[in-house]
Amino acid sequence: MSETEISGVVIKVNKIFNVNSNILLDIQTQNEIIQCQYIPELNKYLSTLKPDDYKKFKKAKYNMNPVNVGDMILGFVDQNNFFVRQPYINISVNEENITHFLVTALKGRINIEDLYNKLNVAAFNSGYGRSVDSVRKDTSLTVSKRIMTYLCDLSNKYAKNKDSEIVYELKNLIGLKAPQVNSLLIWWYDSVYKRSLTLMGIADEMIENSNKDIDEIAQICNDNPYKIASIPINICCGIMVSKCKKIDNEQVKCGEIVRIIYDNLKNKGWTSTPLWMLRKNFNDLFLYKDKLIEEYECVFVHENQDLVYLKYIYDIENYVCNFLNERIIKTSDEYKNFKKTEEEYILKTLTEEQKNAIQSTIYHRISILTGGPGTGKCFEKGTEILMFNGKIKKIENIKEGEIVMGEDSNPKNVLNVTQGRSLMYEIRPSEGKSFTCNGEHILTLKGFQPFCLNKKNKYIIYYTRNGLKKKRTFLIKKEAYNFLNNLKEDIFDISVLDYLKVKNKNFMYLFHNSIKFPEKEVSENVYIKGYKGEIEKNYLINTEKIRLKLLAGLIDRYGIINIKDIEFDEIKLFKNLEFLSATLGYISSRKNNKLYISGNNLNNIPTLLKKLPSSYINLTFTIREKEIDNYYGFELDGNGRFVLATGLVTHNSSVIKEIVNNLDKRNIKYVIASFTGKAVSRVNQILGKKIATTLDRIILSPFKEKFKYLIIDETSMVTIELFYRFIIKFKGNYKIIIIGDVNQLQPISWGCFMKEIMKCRRIPIYRLNTNHRIVKHNLQSFDNKEPDNIAPGDINFDRVILKNLEKMVNPQRNFNVPVEFESGLGFYVLEGGIENIELILNGLFNADVDVSDICIFCPYNDCLDQLNIIVQNIFLKNAKFINKNNKIWKIGDRVMLVENYYDDDVTIYNGDEGYIKKFEENGILVKTLDGEEYLFLFENSEEKNQLNINLLIHSFAISISRAQGSECKIGIVYNPYREKNNFLTNELFYVGFSRPKRVCYVTGNIEAIKKATTVRQKYKYDSLGCKLYKLKNKEKEEYMNNLTVENLVFSGEVTNNLIAAEYDDFDPDDF
């Protein structure tokens, strides 16, 4: 069959509605107009190209369709003028086409001639058409080419970083509004700049993954498209045919090799491919090695393993490696000045473990903090705590959300609870009941009462500061007493371990305080009630005046007055006497079936028959080391001080907030970032201010301020490439704090950043092993109709969730053997189908559990709609609803944003959640968890700068992968019965089981879950950790390890264990 070459400009396009949907083209060649027929089916990619097709070509527009008027076309036709193969089509640059594009992009009443001239001036003044700096900027540019090149370059820059400065600069030059410029640049990039590649069948994903600019891709495709690994082989063949180029077998072979490396990168997350794997598929690999290196940008590495990289991946990994290595080994004179800074900002509310973590952020240029956020550790089991309502509760029974009594008689909310094992210490007061806690527990102590001595016409004021004796001398009496009267009571916090290091403890005493209860009406004479020994709750939990009268009656009838205390032997009264003593600021102790009350100002008790002793007692104490045992504790709001049942004031502690607080107090600038919007929202909620952002957001933002610290949360999800993009933009001399849990899901993309840097054995790792997400709690029994194994009635849940999680991540366990989950006491395993979900939810509904406390986690997406409907039908049965986009939306629905949304006034992140507050005429009003309200419009919109309900999903039930970074009180992990479950892994269900804070129900295909616990996330060929280890500079490393830290002071004592951070053991098998 004879073929004729056709080359020219398309002047007319008519679609023929026949079986093949042919396109009839009038083509102006050099000599004549020829009418040809073109069948788009020849290009299977372009045949699917429609304005609403987002699968392969995002933002496809009408003018991107295969052929437009003004296009240049090159191809071969048969004797009937049918193109015999896909022709090569390129955009024609002329004034008519440029103006047509501008009108299409702006869609408004625009003076197009004026705009065309202004663009020409702007382009010329920017150097287009008057310099020879690059191929794209030369003196031969016509006006239309100048404008085309100018807008292509600007739109390319804007597409990369969304820099608002580009918009405002162009706005001022051409007189358009900012939204118009934004629309123009986005449209131009998608519909003009990329069009030449789109017409070759090169989709957006291929462009984005090529790591090359569009101009470079086009240039390479003109020569040899096989060099670009992200373009499939069949499309490369089509490009070669359309350009009438001969297909070289060597090109195809090299293309196939490089695409195996690329496929492993994209689909398996491997930064490199083992050489043995490539040789297994290509026996003659080394015949092409030189060509692969020189033309196809491959790098062959021969170290621990023989690996082959794509060059840009190799360069990124090396850059990150060198960046981290510099921070590991580099020292600076700035550390010499830390002593003054530390002494000025002394922190006393931190445990020893937490101080060590905080110090690492100050000292080390890079450090890793892994585990739960904060380790507020406290008492042994059975320690009694005074609740705000006056009740006494054992520490192990306290739940999140309850309210304990603060030292100032104000309520303190329990934010979360914790439990663990540690070396314990017994605190023995000189009088009263002892208690046991761990070494990190914070004691609240006081110094002695200040006083004045007159010696030789000098007035000396003696007082304490943090329990250390001080004095100040005055010559004038009035000045001395003014100073004395203005001294505040010396009350301070110090951990048990820090207290043991203090040399002079002579003036450190346990702090007692009286409690103020609100006044309640009493029916009888209070004193008489006490005298009769008839003590009721309303009398005990009442004002100080009422309690003093009650105690006076008890003393006059039952008390024996000693020199320093009051003695009782009526055993039935002991419990009430101890409560009165503790809440009035006195001290009680039991000895030989007798109760003794002592303390300051006993003579303030209004007895009628007996005279009471007047004495002042400073409550000294000793500390005795005990054995390793369980401890229980909780985190509070406010200053963290609360009251034991004995009346002693004590403290709780945490660490995440303290890192930021520590930097704030020193006026040190920092950046807090995370991978997901969900994690960012959680961090902002913890800190109480919106200062965290996603890494992507800050990379694309115009933010250019210098900072001293980078804090990355949820780092397990961060890729090496994302970290690289950050450090490329921010090249300053800042320190890095890495926070995350490596046991969670790895990044989907290539390069497990956190896992790799933990391998290198050179970065200090601070492990905070307490899981604050898991707490003890109780739950009212379900309806009697429900099975007993769904939930126990009104009992305290043990930490079975934590036990099962520890089993899953125990590095010593045999991963060939499934985990046998413990069931009961907060963790319930129920075999069965989706009917179990309804059973559990009905039980929770009948127990008056709020739907906001519940979340369902599922590894599959296809059943989430059904699960959300079940929740709606049970908890929101009678709620007002509407039907939009084939979904039922109800008032009270929990919804989640599925894309990041940014504009000048609003920043909402992918994963942010909220509740539907009400329905407006044009949309749904959603109130987010941080209290902000946003209107999501009903109208469908292709514009990304408009909030609409297409961005929302129901989120009572969400996928486990989407759940990472979130938490809930009651979680249901549902694993449906599926034939294909090979993607289920131990890490996936670790994430699912660790989301609930109180109760976790596990239902569905339990055998598949157990089998999944034997499946680890697939091994990834990453080498960053190995490279970092090999870059170890022994001389500088020894200097760092032997460096003394005498200048680092937190609470008046030198900290000598700063370098005692953990370094993961190096195992060559890891690499």
C-alpha cells in the first residue's frame, strides 16, 4: 500500500458521526489544501479524552481534543487520504491562536487586544525576545511566540510552587484581577503548555513522575522517548511512529530495563533495584550498561549489595544523606552559651525521662523522639486520689474526662491516663500516710515559712527559693518587713529522681493544703452532729467552717489531746476523720488501732470542751527505693497539681507541649510540620494554637523566615523525597526533631525516611514507651438483651489493647506464628459478619454512648458507605436529612475533607473532620472539631478553589490507612470476608487497634486478621541508613560522644546523662 507524507496546518475540523467517529480535516500544505480523514482510535489514549475524563488526563478541556484549527500536523495517508497511523500534532503559535486561548481561559468580557499588547510588553521587559540566555529566550521570537513562551514559563513556575508572588506580579503588569490571573495560569499550563505532550498520549501522572520539565520531556521525546521511564513502552512506540522514526531494538531493550527499575520505585517503593533481579530478566544486561548510564540516567552501585538506581533518585538519597551527616557531626560555638539560657528558664514540671528528651532537642542537631507523646507517670496501684466532687478514687480507676481536685480547690480535667512498669520509690512523711510512685513522678514541695531576725541593728530575712535557704539583710526595719510581707509562699515541683540528687534537702517539705468546697444546706447543728458521731456526706463536703465545727464536735466527744496531736480510738470514725483532716490541711496517721491528727493551727478548730495544742509543723519525708512494679498516672490541664486522699499536693507531667513551650520561652523560632492534614490538626489541638502545617504546604508557600528548629510529627509517613524537597527550599542551619512511631504504616511512595535514619546508629533515639492513646475506662452495661461478651457491665477495663499491641510489635516474637489476641476487659474479638457491627452499635446506643466517641475502621473502602449508613440509622435515626449526590446527609453526620483546601482566608487539611450543623439553601454548614464553620456548596464544581460537597465523605467509618494520625474513644475494627486479602499486614492492624483510647472491638474475618499478623510490610530496597552509617566520621563521632555537658542545667543540678540516648543496634542484614 502506497503512503504519502502530509505536512501542514489544520484550517478546518469536522467530526463525522460514523462507527469510527472519524474526523475530517482540511490541511493547508505548502502548495494546496488537502482534505484528510483522521481516526482518533489509532491513539487509544486520546480516544478517551473528554472534558469530564479525569482518569488519565486531569483537567482535560475541549481545546485539548486530538486536533484543533491552527495545529501543525505531520503524518502519512493512503490513497483515500486516511491517515494510516497516528500523526504527529503540534500547536501552531500565531496571534489568532493566542487570542483564542486567552478568551477561552478568562471566559469574561476582556479587551483582548489590550491584553495581548500588555502581555507582549510584560514578556519583552522580562527578557523574552531581547536576550540569548536560553533556548527559549532568543532574539528571533515573534510577538505571538514571545507571549506563548512567557505564559508557558510563568504557568510552569506557578504549577510547581503556587507562588502567589507570580500572580500579583502578573496582575500588576496586565491589569487583571488576582483570581483571573490564577485561572489563566492554571488553564494555560493544563491546556496549552502540556498540550503537545498530551497529544502524544503522555498523561499528567507520567509528566509528574518523570522529574523533568515539560520542555525537557518534549525535547527528549523528539529524539528518544524510551529514555523517560515514566512513559510506557507502547506510548513510546506510538510517538516514534507518529514522528516517522525508526524503532531501534536497543532503545526498546534499554527502555524495558529502566522501566523495571521505575516500576519497582512506583509500585513497591524501592529506591533501587537489586542487580541480580535485573540480570534474572535480562541475561545480556551488561551489554547495555554503558548506554544505560550515559543515556538512560541509571547509576550502578556496588557496595553491600549490587544495586541500580535512577539517577535522580540516587542524587536525592545522597543529598539527604550528606545533609543529615553534616548535622550529626557538626559542632558549633553556640553550645557554649547554653548555661545562661537554661538558668533563666528553669523547667520543674518535667520527669527525668522528659528532661532528657527536651535536652536532646536543645543539644543535638538532630534527634528522634519515638513512642507516646509524653510520659506522665505517677503512683502504685491503690493510691487514693481526691476527686473534685469530694469522692475518693483509686488511681487505677480514674478515667479520661473525669475531674480531680486541684491544689487551689479548682477542678482539674484528666486529659488522658497512663500505665507502665518502673522502679518504684516509697515516700515516707514524718507524719501521716506514705505513698509509692516511680522515679519520674513530680513531687510538689514547699520551703519553710519566711521570718525576720534582728541582729545588731540589722534585719535579716530568711526565706527559701525552690527549697534552698536564702537570706537578705536590711538596715531599715520597714523595708525588711515590706520585703517579708511580699514574699510568696515557696511552692515548687521536682521529680523524685531530681530530689535524690539534691545535696541540701533540709528545707524541702511536703506540701499540704486545705480544700474549699461550696456551701451546702445542713438541717441540724453541725457541732452536735460531730459530737454524736453522726457524719453525713453533706457535712463532710461543705465549707471549711462547717467541717471545722464537725471536727470540733468529734474531738470534744472522742478525742484525746496530746502535746502535738489529737488521738482517737473509735475505729468506725477513722475514715471520716481522715477525710476531714486531709481536706482541712491537717495530717492523719494510724498506729496500733489509733488515729492521730496533727498539723499547723490545730487551735483554729472551734472546740468547746478541750483546749488544743498550737504548733507549726514542716512535714519532712524520706524516700526508700523499692522493687520494679506497675505504676498508674494521668495528664491534667492547668498547672498539673492535684490532691491525694491524704491531702498531700502532687503533680502530673507530659512532654510534647513542653518541647514547644521550651522553645517559646527562649524566643527560639521553629517550624512544626507533619505529612498529613489529620496529623497537623491533632498537633494544633494539642498545642491550642494553629501553628503546625503540612510539609507540602510549607514547601509550596512563600514562607521564607529563618528558624532554628524543625519539628516533624508523624514522621513514619514522611518520604525521603518529601524531606528532600523541604531541605532544598530551607537550607538554613536549623536543628531537627523527629517524632513518630516506626511500627505504623510506611509511606506509600518510595523512601522510608524515619525507618532508614533509625537504622544508621548515629542519631540519638529517645523512646517514650507509654501509649497515651490507650487508657483505662469503664462503660455502663449494655441492654440485657446483648451478649455478655460484647461488653462487661460497670467494671474497670484493663489495658488489654496495649498488651495486644505489644505482642504485635515485639521484635523477639516469631513472625511465622499468628498473634493470639487476649479478649475481654476493653478488647473484644468477635467472629462474624456485618451484623456484628449493628449488634455492637445498638449496644453502645442503649448504653447512651455518644456517637462522637465512636469510629469504625476497615481495611477496605468498598464497604465504608454501608457502614456509615448503619451508624446513621442507629444514632441519627430521626435527624433531619437531605439527599445530594446520591448520598444521604444528616444533621449530626461526621464528615471528613478528602483534599487539602487553601485560599487567602481558609486552610483546611485533607483528613480534617467536623459535624454537619445545618443545611443552607445552597450548601451544608460544617463545624470542624476546632470550632470553625465552613459552607460546602451543593453545586458541582471543577474549580479547586471552591468548597463543595464533592470534597466531603462520611467518616463514622473510615479506612485504616486514612485513620493513621487520628484517635477515638471507642473503636470498631471490621475486617470483611474477602478472597483477596494479601495486602493485610501486621502494621495495618497495629494502626487500627491503636486508634481507640478506651475500648476496641474487633470483628469480621478474625482468622484473616491473625494471618495478617504474620505478614510484615514488604521489604523495601532503601540505602539511606546504610549510607549514613558508612559516612560515620570516627574522630568527630568520638568527640561528640565524649563531649561533657556541664553547662546544660534544668533544675539547679548538672545533667550528666544527656548523651545517654539510645542508638539502635546496627545490623548489616538491615541493608
